[in-house]
Amino acid sequence: MIGPSLIDVNLDAIDQCEVPISWLTAEEALRALKTKPQTLYANVSRGRIRAKADPADPRRSLYQAADVQRLAERHAGRRRTETVAAEAIRWGDPVLSSAISTIIGGRLFYRGKDAAGFADVATLEQTAALLWNGAERLSSGSGTGHASPSLQAAFLALAGRVTSDLPSLGRSQAALRREASGVLCTVADALAPGPSDRPLHLRLAASWQRPDAADCLRRALVLLADHELNASTFAARVTASAGAALSATVLSGLATLTGPLHGAAWQGVGALIETASTLGAEQAIRRTLAQGNRLSAFGHPLYPDGDVRALALLSHFPLPPQFAEVREVGEEMVGEKVNVDFALAAMAAAFDLPREAPIIIFSLARSVGWLAHAMEQIDSGELIRPRARYTGPAPETDNRA
């Protein structure tokens, strides 16, 4: 099995402008929106309404009037349906229901549990039990795997399963959880090779010969296990909705994760650090911004006050000097706090992990989330099939008599 910890798991253990910005109290915002407090908080967590602490009472929040007015107009039906639908897939309104994870008020929750707090004590195996909604004993893996963590090996192993694994439709959740354990074992043998009776974070630390990194690896794996309906998770859910095998859903998620705007964003962080080591942090950031390039190290649309996953991880290891300088200077210049991509790159540097360590960690962790979402999507019985708004040439008409 992947590790012993899944047996008897205890899951309890802004635009700057010259015009003054207007702010509303929660009561005023709720009256304008004609909605519930939970919806207001959800809009804040998704970056659609900017908020700040009330100077008169830090326990209360104020909400930007322009953002509230924009949403109020949408809710009043003043925007075309297709426009709202188009915006829904760009950090917009929720497009499907899920009980797995959510971001509310700048905090990440796994089935109602605060993920940052859960990461203080949990392993990835325990996180799988929570997100999969059942403490199934994980299947036995080979316990050998490859000499070192290999993303290529994970792709090949998953592709090898896809053609032989059963389709997911028509099978019970218990059967799917058992298969999910086997799929996770396949991924683990490639990304965290080692004895099958050891927890995954210890296997990963041992495979990189960095035992001192084990606890930070454990925390990172838990913090990255799921993140609501991100790009790779949506890809996995689409695959699952068609009835494909669970191994196919993870393969879809993994392929999507490799994009530079998603799981491979750590490479942009590394490039910034390299430039900063030559030019200094301020000049490196200025050059990047002047070239119109995205600074992948800073900010996240769902965390206006800072990526909680980064904060939870960065407090457990000393930042290398170059990373510390980029963080200090960048947060001042950009006006955004560092995110989890920065934290992963910094952790890899702090423990002298291999260059590809961030994507290995991310892939292993998020496989748990992809499987959770796949099983939830299968249980819904719905095919994800949105419509496209056609913008091509006008269709030809038949003018024959």
C-alpha cells in the first residue's frame, strides 16, 4: 500500500485612480446585491468584489462600491446571458456544484476543514481519505518504482492503464475509490518511488536524499491536493463526465498541469530569481514588467490578501537570500503578495531539491484532488458539454429554387 496512515484515519487529528474609491459596509452591499452574506463572501473570495478591513473596526470589512454595483447590475438582468456565461470560465461565477473544496474569505477548505490547519498534522494519504469521502485502504503498489521521481514515467504509466482500465460509469463509489487507490499508487510509483509501507512525503524525501525536507514536503502535498475548479481539475472532470477510466482523468489533469499558466508557473519564478541574481531584485522586476511579461511569483485572483497556501508553507523553512529579496521588493512594487508557485520554488531552493521538484510535488498532490473530482462528477451522472458562441463567417445559405 502507499502508506499506513490511511488505515483508521483520524480526520479530526487595485486599479489606482485619482477619483476617491467608495466603500460600502456589509449591510449596504447586501442591500444592493439583494443576496445572502455567504454569496457576498464568495464573490470576495473569487476576486469579483474587492474588500478591505474597516479602519474603524478591523473585525469588519468594507466592500468596493463599484464592484458591488457591477454585480448588482448583472443580477438585475442588465447583461446578456451569453456574456455572463463567457465570464464564468474566467474566474467568474461557479459553473458546477462540488462538495470537495472551496475558497471563502481568503481561506481554503477541504470538505469544510481549513486546509492550512489540516496541513499542520495530516499526510497526503489522510487528505485522500478526506477528499474521497471515505477512508479506503490504499491498494498495494509495487514499492519499487523508478530510481528517481519522473514525470515522464507518470505519463507513461497512466497511459498504459487507460486502455485496460474499466470505464467509470455504472460502478459504485466504493468500487471507484478502490480503483482510485490503485491509480494513485501508479502515480506514486513514478513520482515518489520507495517502499510501499512508507508515507508518500517520506518516500519523496528519501528519493531526493533530503530527509530534512520531509515535513515541508508533507505540508506542501496536503496544501496542493485540491483547489476547487482549477484548469487541470476541470479537464479531469470533463474526462470523467464522458465515462472514461479514472486513470484517463488523471492523465488529462496531468497534461493540463504542465502548462506555464498552471503547474509549471514555478519556471517563471526560477527565471525571475536568476535575473535578480544578476541585476538585483528591483531591476529584474522592472525589466519583466517593462517587457509586458507576467510575474508568476505574485498574486492570485482568489486570494486578494495573499495566497494562504504560500503563507502556510513559507513559515516552515528559511527563505534563501535571493528569494527573500525578491519577495520583499516585489510585494512592494507589484502590490501583491507571493503565491504558492513562489513558495514551491523557494522550498526547492532551500532544500536543494532537483530543478523539477515543484512540478513533481504539484502533480503527486493534485492527483488526489483530480480523483476526488472525477468520482464526484461520475456520481452526478452529468456530461459536461457547454455550447460555443460562434464568431466565424456567416453560414452559407442554399438559394437554389
